[in-house]
Amino acid sequence: MINNLFSSQIWMCSLSIAKDDKNDILNQIQENYDNNKSYFQSTWNCRVHSTIDDNNNIDYSKVLPYFIAEYQKFSIENNLNSHNFEINELWYNYYVDGSNQEHHTHVGLNTMYSAVFFLRINQDHPSLTFYNPTNYCDYFACNTNVRDLYRTNIIDHSIVYHKYSLDVRENDFIIFPSYLPHGVFVQKTNDPRITISMNFSVIA
């Protein structure tokens, strides 16, 4: 019997958001972007319009119930003992030609899981890429003899590989541990790629 030790679980699903609710949030984000498109987060080593720290004049109330309901399903499935939680941060990222997101984590005070909702994405947009958090991945990734032992289209042996890009589509919702490094490669189309990100924290 083989057990995975210290695995990083990722929850992936497609949310059936009502058309009016989705159009409402898309219109809000587009208007906010048009009014603040020159704004970039100054401490990030990338160029992506993000409202994580400023200009977040968006009413997320119509889409929040979808995110919360899915997190509750994830919580039950993973035996998290029906813990009390809250979304302590919520923001959007708006990618155009030349935009990217350097790999990073969402580790912070009391933040346990993070999530991304793909509000607008197509096959020409970059995916979401997760990076191996283990210390040995760089060594194994350079070792051809070890690498050749494993198929490259599965992540069961992810210690061998430095990164893994998910196959995501519009309306997909991803929940992952906040410590897991992730990023977005450079976009090569001006057709907007829009995501909503959030962090979940445990409350008493």
C-alpha cells in the first residue's frame, strides 16, 4: 500500500453562476479597470492590474454565495470538522497583453486556503501554474535518469517536477493550500483574462 506523504490537495470544480450575476460582476470589473487601468500593485515583480490593495470598488455580494457554498463542500469532503471560516481578502486580477504574475504564496496571518475563480479565460490565455514547494524538486528536475522513470502528464510523482500547469476553463473554481506557490506566465493576447482571488481564514 502506497500513501502520499505531505500531499498538497487542490479542489477543482466548475461553478454554475447565474448569467445575470456573472454579467453584473463582469461589468463592474470592466468599468473599474477602464477607470484605473494604469494602476499596478507596486510591490509585485510583474505587470498585472490587481485590486488586492487599492481601487477595489466592486460589489461581490452576488457571487460570494457561490464561493462560500463550494468552500463548504470542500471543507466537508476534507474532514475539516465544519470549522468556522471567513473570506478575509477578495480581489480581481485583470490580464492583458504582456501581463503576468510571478510565482508567490498567500501565506498570511490565519490564512489556511486560497481560491481562484476564472471569470474570463480562453485557450489563448495562460493557465494557472503551481510550483513544487519541496526542496528537492530542482535537483530531480535536472536528473534525466530519474525524470525518465515517470510520466509527465500526472502529478502523483510531483517531487520530480518543478511546476505543473492546470487545464482550466471559464467558470472553474480552484481551492488550494495558501502555502502552495503559484503564478501565471506572460499573456500574449490583449483579450482580457479576468480572475477573482480570495483567501479563507479560520475564525473562532
